Amino acid sequence: MNQNEKEYITKIILDRQALINALPDNIKSQINKVINGKE
């Protein structure tokens, strides 16, 4: 993986994190449960 790919992937991860952080808390906890594989 070259430097550009690493930066691109990092940016996607950070953008996704920012999107999740912008959501209301009840939706945020729902998403985190799904990400962590808990119902």
C-alpha cells in the first residue's frame, strides 16, 4: 500500500467517525452496537 492509499483510507475513517459523532446520541449508540456486533 502506498502513501496516497494510506492517507485516503485514513481520511475515510476520520470522515466516518466525524459523521457518527455528528449524529444524535440514541442513533450513535445504535450504530456502535452494530459495529461492535451487539444487539
